Amino acid sequence: MQVVIYSQLLKEKDIPHVQTLFDLLAEENFSTYVYGPYLEEIRPHINFSRDVGVFESYLDFKIKRFDMVITLGGDGTILKAATLVKDSGIPILGINLGRLGFLARVEKTNMSQALKLLSRGRFETEERGMLYVESNLPIFGDTPFALNDFTLLKRDTSSMITIHTYINGAYLTSYWADGLIVATPTGSTGYSLSCGGPIVFPGSGNFVITPVAPHNLNVRPIVISDDSVISFEIEGRAENFLATLDSRFETITSVHNLAVRKNEYGLNLVKLSNINFMDTLRGKLAWGTDKRNH
């Protein structure tokens, strides 16, 4: 099996875990490639018992037959890796070196078990839907898609902004708020959840629209079909506003006409046989845990 190791940075506390990963990859006879900038960072700290190759960009997926991308970090690392994977269909497995980790579901203490399952082919993949942003002015370059969410936020003032929102061309409402989130089911456990949005199961075919600190207190998060096209007109006292796609951001103005729809392709995540979404919810949100007597 040929795998790509992707991460954004190496923290000193993670060096032993990264070393363990490369030792396990060698033991299980994986052909390993490492994202170029990350490889240069880890070379002085990691002992490679087996040669590794270099992965540079999305174009490498067209040249080499990779089976999987393994990310080291948290959910943000997976979101960044998605901008490299794009429409290649290569699945991603996240090893969690961060904190919460809804997407990076393999804990560092379980790496050995996970790699054994991978080497024996005991895994599945699940496709996660993404969203796509259209604009009358260019934004987000060649990656105008997101796995988690798209947001519109105030930027240069403490005053709230007004976001006139339409679904399939029909007027929904005007949000007077600090901002607005459009989340996929995957992103429903992210920023949207912290703003009071619902948890939506993967594969349910929905978008969640969640206001951020709304002043019109009777508006609530809503769930709509991901077949819908959501468009916006934004205004406020400031000239500039902030638009984000996952961890990326752009400065926009009221001249921008923006719309969100379902992306033409999704992102494949590796699902190990012993982990499911409900296990993740219980583990990450501590559901059913009673600590009163501990």
C-alpha cells in the first residue's frame, strides 16, 4: 500500500508519536511518501528505518498510484489536506495529535492497531459531501470548496451586519448578526455547533444555516436540503467583511454576490471497522458520562 503522510508542523511533544508512526509503517511494509515541507521539518528529528518518497502537490496524485493520505494533527489538518486531494478521490485517515478531533478519529495511542487494520484491508471509506462557493468576483482561487463550512462575518467594526439570505432565489430572511454559517453535516459539529446549531449525521444530504450572535432573537438555525442554492447580499457600516471556507478566508465587500451550493464531488474518509460516528459523538462530547461520583 502506498500512503502519503501529511501534516502542517511538528511540535516537540509529538516527536515520539511521529517516530512511532514511521516505525510502524516500515514494519507493515507500507510504501511511504511525505509532504515535502513537512519532510524537511522532520528530517533532523526522525529516524527513517526505510526510505521515504516526497509528495509535493495535487499533481502527484495524477502521476503516482497512492492509496491513502494519512494526516497527523487535528481536524484542521484534514481540512487543509482536502485542498490537496481535491477531486482525486484518494481517501484520508486522520491520526489525532490535537484535542477534539471529530474527523481525525484515530488516537495516537491506537496507531499500531489502526495500521494493522489498514495493511490487512480491514477498512471502509465514506464520502462526505462538500459545499462550493460561487461569486461574481474571484475569491478562494482554485479551491472554492469546503468540507466543514462557509461563513460570512463582520470584520472592521463591532457593529452587527445584515445578511439578506435567499434559498433557490426565494427570500428567506435578513439576519442581523455578527455573521452567518452554512455548514455541511460534517461541519455541523464545528463552528455551527458552538453557535447553537444541530448535529447532523454524515450522509443526510443537508446544509445547516446558523446565525452567529443574532440580534433578531426569534431566528433559529435551520436545516435544508443540500440540493438548494443559498445566496446572500451583505451590508453593514464597514466597507469590508470576512468570508471563510474552512480555515481559509478572504476579505469581501457588499459588491460581492455570493452563493453556496453542493460541490460536484465529495471527500472520502477512511472508516476503520471499530469506529463509527456514534462512538465519536459519545467519546468527543462525553455523552452518557456521569462524573458526580468521581
